[in-house]
Amino acid sequence: MKVLVLGPGGREHAIIRAFLRDPEVTEVHSAPGNAGIAQDVPVHAIDANDPAQATALARELNADLVVIGPEAPLVAGVSDALREAGFDVFGPSAAAAQLEGSKAFAKQVMEEASVPTARAYVASNAAEAQAALDEFGAPYVVKDDGLAAGKGVVVTEDRTAALEHAQACFNAGGTVVIEEFLDGPEVSLFVISDGKNVLPLSPAQDFKRIFDNDEGPNTGGMGAYTPLPWLPEGFVQEVVEKVARPTVARMAERGTPFVGVLFCGLAVTSRGVRVIEFNARFGDPETQAVLARLRTPLGQLLRAAARGEISEGTELDWDPRTAVDVV
Ligand code: AMP
Ligand code: GLY
């Protein structure tokens, strides 16, 4: 199997290393990659967010599988173009990637699928924002509706700061999602989906705020570890049944099946598990830790997902040791 991995980060490097351990993978290519990746496999200097360039490279390499790492190429329709050109692609269509691309869309799908999540309002002006903030009370949670690389969310006790963030989003022509605060630790669970069937990976925890003692603003993630020995027994199965399966089923019913990683960002609250957000891809930096422990060949797994051939009974093989990474 000849694989092409799109994306420039540590996550893509971790995916590539896992492919190199798969005996059925004969060749791995990266685009655009980075200096570290270039020490392991050939890198190709293209704009991986451009559907035409990505498709041309996949053709030139005669790739058997294309894996898309980050959200930007997904939302730009790179997987649609590759699929149309006849490639096996691991990564959702632009329409399905809206689960990550629009927080308002994700809330809508969760409501339709009865997935447990924070109560929320979409606000498009200051009056609506104020009403929503007052309904939920402090701590306030205000989210830019569009893609913001983990930096569009403000969680604060300060009502003025919450309103200022909402106003900045309105000024940029956007809307915000304002929601109730979820207490309790966060968990990242990656669920492989072939559009119909789902297979969860080992849960991880990632730490979002920069600076010691969580004193800085949110980031995309400052570090991660896995597994999580403190999770209640049956947690992963509960998330599969209450979150992943209904969401994947709903996306298929809508005519936009989700093929790729459904990244469930969860809060383990005093009232049970709640979805904080969905992403449409592997998480960074969680993937570096999670894939370090995966012994099941990744190429075969992702190719099966790309072809709609995941079988839910598959037992994945994990190194029992803990993996940690720091950004
Ligand atoms: P998101 O982009 O939606 O994942 O939000 C980024 C981060 O903001 C999350 O990882 C949480 O740490 C925090 N956050 C988001 N929504 C909530 C919420 N409803 N309650 C508490 N914290 C939240
Ligand atoms: N580490 C969180 C994310 O990838 O969005």
C-alpha cells in the first residue's frame, strides 16, 4: 500500500510513523510535511489545502490511500476532489467536516441525534449575546462560530470580557455560540468512522491553556497523555452509544456520511458525559501520544474506513504503557 499523508504538523508525523510500522504499507509520502517528517519519508512542497494540487500529487504518486490530517483541507473540499478522482480517502467531505467547521451546525446535529451537550444559543448581535449570557450566568462560555484553531473560545467569570469577545466576532462578520459552563475534566476520544460503523481509539487528555497553572488563554493544546486510568468503567462504550453512533447515523441520514475521525471533545461532568465539541480529524497533540501506543496496523485500519469496511467487533491492540507528549 502506497500512502500519501496531507498536513504539516506533529500529528501528521505521528500518523506517518504509525504507517511505517504497518507491514502492508510499502511507501509513505508527505505533503507539505516538515523538517522532521523529511527525515523519515519524502516530502512534496505543494499547497495541501488546494484540491487540484492534492489530487495531482496523488495521481503522480499513484497513491492507494490518502489521509488528511488537519481541518483546513477538509473544509476546503480536498477529500471531495480526491474521492471524485477515484482515490480511497480517509477524511470527511467538506459537508461532513462542518461538524467541526461550524459550531452552530454541530449543535444542530447533536440536537437531531439526541447527543448530550451543553445547552446553547446562537447570537448574532449584542442584545442576543447579553440575553444568553444572563440566562446561563457565570462562568461564561462564548465561542466564535467558525474555525479558529482552538483560539475562538473564551471562558471567563468576567461578563464584560465575554461581551467583548462576542462583539469582536460580530465585528468580523461572524456569529457566536453562547453556552452553559460544563464542570469536570475533559477527555478527547477519537472514533474511526467508515460512514456507518464506528471504532473508538484509546481516550486521551489534552491541556488547552498556555502558561503554568493554566493562567494563559486557550490554545489548540499544550500536551497530552493516554490512557486515562481514572475514567469510569464503560466510559468509552457509553460515548460510542450516546455520542458517536447516533452522530454518524444522523450524518448518513442527512446524506453527508462522515468518513474519518470523529473527534469527540468531552466533559465528564457531575451530571454525566457531555460533548464540548466535535472535530473532523485526529487531534494535535493527542495523536502523538495515542498512536505511540497503537500496535494494530494503522494503514490497514484507515484503508478499511475509507472503503466503508470497518467491522465494529475489531479489537485494537494497545501497548499498556503510558504515552505523554509536550508542546
Ligand atoms: P472548543 O473549541 O469548543 O473545544 O473549546 C475550547 C476549550 O474551551 C475546551 O477544550 C474547554 O476547555 C473550553 N470550553 C468549551 N466549551 C466549554 C463549556 N461549555 N464549559 C466549560 N469549558 C468549555
Ligand atoms: N488538541 C485539540 C485539537 O486538536 O483540537
